[in-house]
Amino acid sequence: MYVREGDTVVVKVKNKVDYNVTIHWHGVRQFLSAWSDGPSYITQCPIQKDQSYTHKFKVVEQRGTLFYHAHVSWLRATVHGAFIMLPKADAVLPYPKPAAEHLLYLGEWWIDNVEDVVAEALSVGGGYKPSDALTINGQPGALYNCSLSDTTVFNVVRGKTYLFRIINAAVNFQLYMSVVGHSLTVVEADAEYTKPYTTNVLVLGPGQTTNVLLTADQQVGQYLMSATVFSPTPNPNVVPFPGTPTTAILRYEGAKTLLSSPSELALPNFPAFNDSLFASRFTTSLKGLSTYSSGFTLPQKVDKEMLFTIGYALRPCSTCNLSTSPDPHFRLQASVNNVSFLEPTSTSLLEAYYYNVSGAYDDDFPSNPLYPYNYTGVGPSNFFPVKATKVKVLEFGESVQIVFQDTSTFFFEGHPIHLHGTNFFVVGEGFGTFDAAKDTPKFNLVDPPSRNTVGVPSGGWAAIRFRAVNPGMWFMHCHFDIHTSWGMSMAFLVKNGQGVNETLPPPPPNLPKC
């Protein structure tokens, strides 16, 4: 979908599949339109089969590359598409105007029905069947059986510069992305302009988008574009992933148009699958062009400071068979501050708040972990989270700082944390346990990037800041869908401010019923 900054967008979604569905506009601010955000049971009940729902929202002070996707279970594996917000017609780009642009989706593909995959994992209580292929624009590419002839092709002319809009729509993996023989200059991340940063390899977590400039400055020919998994775990057996990179072809005008064998073209040189240091160098090299985003200026001081630990947990399960646990009668869970999110089923959280429905949720989500311990040292003695539907209440206008801390429960892993309803500034990150006295003075309060999804380093931490200036119920979750399924999520309730411009309007009359 192509829209322009300032447009009012109206989309009628009709469900013609056999599952309940919602559509989320990932990264769209949804200022005063929380009812159109889309996460199931957070801002609306799902759209049932043969029913419809009309989303209506305005693109406010946003331009760039985002995407939309299903937000029920794992349906977004195939239900997704680009949402391109063009700048105002008289806007001046902060980078040279490209000759043309290309859209590049990164994704995963299963032979099995993806809903059967997640259902099996939840019933057993352990891991899930990894995807059978990575994809670029829906195609696995030249290295997979029977896929060579369908490999995605991007055509270019030697000497010209192109804008590539890159979206990581993968379900459970961060990805490296590279093009043989060509450098990539990042000019935008998560629909926010960045200072130009040139690299040979990109790192994108699920839910993240990156715009890059590529100059076709090599000899006329064909060059592989490729993506492969970045999984910062001790070894590839801990979290299995598809080992074959997905590929596309960058084809210069005048080059031959057929490949008889994938061996004709070389692959890019990627870092090791678990090179957290490379990923950190990439993310910390991104600098924002502006300290204004989402209706607020970067807070130099904050009203609320929170420490959110994120990691794995266990729950008793008499029917499970979890081979990785000392006792198989447990199921894997995930949590934020030792709280594993329990998704409602009878109403959405936003409706419960708006209509003052008692018992739908508790408003006491903790600002700090319930069970403190050495988060990056020896594992905790208490592996068991609280299973509950808890939200954190924010007063309108409050400045907020959250430090996300990865934990050593079972093993370290990086986590792409996505917050609905606002962008935030990533003011710092590091490895080990966050030390406020040592790490806070190192925060970047000059030119931090503004994002909607932050990659928390494996065995480390990431700090964000934002102001609560958009009333509504806003989901926060790991964008690895398996972790959301296990409970690594929560919600912020931003209360109304003063006057109509700071007050959430009533729900639309066609809001789906549970």
C-alpha cells in the first residue's frame, strides 16, 4: 500500500480464511486511533470468518517504509504486505534522489500449515519445527531445490543509484542481509531518517525495516543478494534454524538473463551466525537525524524509570514432554519481569478500559523484576513466572525510560522488542548486566535513532526513552512469534490528557465482537 504523509487511510478488512484474523499496521503511530491498531484482544477482538472490520487512521508526521501483518497467532507468516508512507509532495529528501526504488521482503516459509506448527509446539511444551526456507519476496531463491527459475530479480542500470526498501517479515529470526560486490548506505530505519551509514551487511530483527541506497557501480553482470539467519545463541542446535541462505539476483541491464546453476554466482561473506559483536557495531552505528518523533522531543530527563527483564521460564504441565528440562512435565514459557502474559479471550483490553469492565486485567505490572538476581550470571533459583494479564498505567505526558535486560535463564538470546502506538529513542545498549551508575552517563542523548522495534543484545541490555502522548492500550512484545506465544509481552495503558486532542475517541460502531 502506498499512502502519503497526512493522508487519512480507510481499509476494509474482510476475513475469508478459516481462522480468526486481525491486521496490525506495524509502526504506524495511530495517533488517537488506537481502535485501528489491530493486535488481537488488545485493541480489538479478532475478525471472525466472513466478517469484516474497517480501519480508519491518519498518517501523522510519518514517512518511510513500514508494513502491515496479521496479529493473531502466527498468521503473519504469510499475511503481510508493505505500507509505504511517501513524504509530502514538497518535502526535501535528506539524501540524493534515487533513480528508482525496489521493495524487498525477507520472510520464512513452512511446508506445513504454520498454525499446526505452533499448535504442536504449544501442546508439547517445547520448541517448534523451524521453517523450511527463508525467502526474498516470497521466493527461496537459487540455493533451494526447484527454485532457481523463480528466483526474485531486481533490475538495475550501471551507474545509477537505487533505494531499496527492506522489510524483515520473518516470524522468528533476526537476519543478515548483503549484496555481493556492493555497499549499502542506510538512510532510514523503522520509517525514521538516519544519518548515512555505509556497510556491507545489514542486521534486521523481525518487524524492523531499513531503507538503503545501492549504487550499481560494478561491471555489467549478475550479483547475488542474500539473507541468512543471525541467531546469537551458543550453537545452532539450541535454536534450530534454516541453514540455507535465501537469494535474489541483482541484474544489470545488458547482463545475460538465465542461470543454469546456482554455482555460477558467489554468495556474500556473512559474519558468524551468532556474531553479537558485529550486530552491536551495526546498531550502535545508526544515528538519528532528528530528536523529534511521534509527537515528542527526546526526553533529557524522565519521570518513570523501569527495568524489564526478558527471558525464558517454566510452567508445570502434566501432559507435556519437555526433553530439555530436568523434569519433562513442564512447558517453556517466556516473561517480562517474571510475568508471563495471559491473553484475554472474552474482550479486548482497550474495550475493558473504555467501558470500565472489571476483572479483565490488573493494572499493577511491575516496574522492576519480581525476582531480582544476577541476570547475566548464574541462573535464577526460581524459574516460574506469574501467569497474568497485567498492564502498566502511564499518565498522559509522562517521560519514560525502559531498560530491557536479557537474562541467563537457560541461555542468552537476543530479542526484538516492539512497542505499539509510538516510536522511541534507543539511547544505549551494552553487554552484561545494566549498571545505572556506570551506563547511564554513556547514553546517547544527542542523535539516537528513533525506532519501533529494538534489538536487545544477547546477554546484554538496551535502553529506550519516549513520552506517553498517545492515549490508548499499547501492546509491547517480543517480535519472535514463538516468544509472544510463550508470554513475552505486556501492555501499556496511556491515560487521556486534557481536551479532544489528548482524548481517545469512542470505538467505531463496527468494532468486532468476541
